[in-house]
Amino acid sequence: MCDTCGCSSDGGAVIYRPGDASYHVHVDNDGHGHHQHHDSEGHEHSHGRQVALEQDVLLQNNLLAERNRGYFEAKHVLAINFLSSPGSGKTTLLEKTIPQIKPHHRVSVIEGDQQTTRDAERIQALGVPVLQVNTGTGCHLDARMVNRAVMEMGLAENSLLCIENVGNLVCPALFDLGEAMKIVVISVTEGDDKPLKYPTMFVEADACILNKTDLLPYVPFDAGVCRDNALKVNRKLEWFELSAATGEGFDVWIEWLKSKLKKE
Ligand SMILES: Nc1nc2c(ncn2[C@@H]2O[C@H](COP(=O)(O)OP(=O)(O)OP(=O)(O)O)[C@@H](O)[C@H]2O)c(=O)[nH]1
Ligand SMILES: [Mg+2]
């Protein structure tokens, strides 16, 4: 049980490679993984070790996050943690963003969801390396899950790593993954008061993307008010307004992302 947010993420996470039914990696509490192989009769044989769960979940997480950060820095990998409520458009944003980055930089993706490999399958269709972490009843990714996934996939030098966190506007903000940046995605159907009601996510974020602007004519949402609310809780927040569906507003976002990649 996670002492921080009360969700159960202790060792329950499993990493999947979309399209490869024989591939599963169970993530231990120390971030080690063990593959499970199915024999001809479908029986599982697990290899690995279990370590007692640390009491201080966040301290333990932060230590491993620093190891991840060191690894990313050594390889000049720009790791971005994408966070939002369920359905704000994180995967759609990646589907539209990656094809514009891929000609210039290698891109890898880690997908976080409680269940299914649906998002990883959507990303795999773009032709970039992707692994899916299923957190089971856990409501966020943590540093050990990312550490394990990164060790499984390996990362190219000077590349972009996109980590799509579990859809949740609360708990994922508390867990450092070792990323260089957190980007919170909010969509116009969620209400322009969300930055005030869920400030931790916006305080922790480096940038905010207001998505689904194509729906603005149909919903009572004031983009200016939302921006002001977000900047009230974090005046350094970079702000983007776009529609991942139509591509409107995408140029500014892509130019900004490319400028960050140049610095890697
Ligand atoms: N109108 C409109 N719909 C969008 C836009 N972006 C995403 N959607 C739709 O919103 C729904 C959710 O999009 P996803 O990209 O799956 O959202 P997500 O944040 O990845 O969802 P989870 O991974 O479940 O948290 C889908 O039906 C998308 O087609 C947009 O800019 N405009
Ligand atoms: Mg998604």
C-alpha cells in the first residue's frame, strides 16, 4: 500500500510490450524486474527478488528518481513527464507531436495506465519504441517503474523520452520520476477553475498545455481565466493553447519542444 496517496502500487506494476504476448516484466519494490516466461502448458516461472517495502515511500522514490535523472543526463535524454486527468488528450498529443520530432530526434515512450496496452499500441503505430506499464490499482507511475522500463528498452543518446503518466490530476504530481520537465495537460471540458482546485499539479509543472481548443465554442470555458488561474499558482508556468485533434496552435508548442531538445 502506498502510504502517500493510499493507492496500492507496491510491486503490482507490470511492463508490457504491445504486440508481444509472451513479454511481461513484473516490477519489484526496489525497481528490479523479473521476466515471466510461459512454458508450453502456459505455466509461469518467475525469476527475481523481492525486497521489503520501505516505509518512506517518497524518500525511496526520490532516491531512485535521482538515479534516473543521472542516467538521462549522461545520455543527453530529455525526459518529459506528461500528466493530466483521464482523457485530457495526452496520448493524442503524443500521436500528433512525435511524427514532427521523429525526423530530427530519436523518441521513446513509456505509457502508464492501470490496465490495458491500448495507449502503447497507439504509440507503436508511429514506429517508435514504447513500453506499457500497467499499475494495477496504483494511480501513478513511480521512479522504480520508470527505471525498470528504461532498463528494458534502453535509450538512444540525444533522444526524447515521453512518459505518459496514469490519468490523475493529484497523485502523479507527488512522484518524481527523474524527468527534466513535467507538462500538465488540461482540456477545455474540465472547467477553467482546475488549476485552483488541484494546485499541486500546476505548482510542480514546468508547462501547461490547454488542449481541445476546437471545443471552445461549445463549452462554458474561459481560456484567459484558466491561464490566469494557472499562473496564480505557478507564475513560471509556460502556457500553450492547442487542439491535438485539429492541429491548431501546434506550431508554437513544437518550436518550444525543439528548442528544449537543442539544449540536450
Ligand atoms: N475535440 C477534441 N478531442 C480530443 C482532442 N484531443 C484528444 N481528444 C479526444 O479525447 C479523448 C481522450 O484522448 P486521449 O488522448 O486518449 O486522452 P489521454 O489523456 O491519453 O487519456 P488517458 O490515457 O486515459 O488518461 C479521445 O476521444 C480523443 O480523440 C482535441 O484536441 N479535441
Ligand atoms: Mg492516454
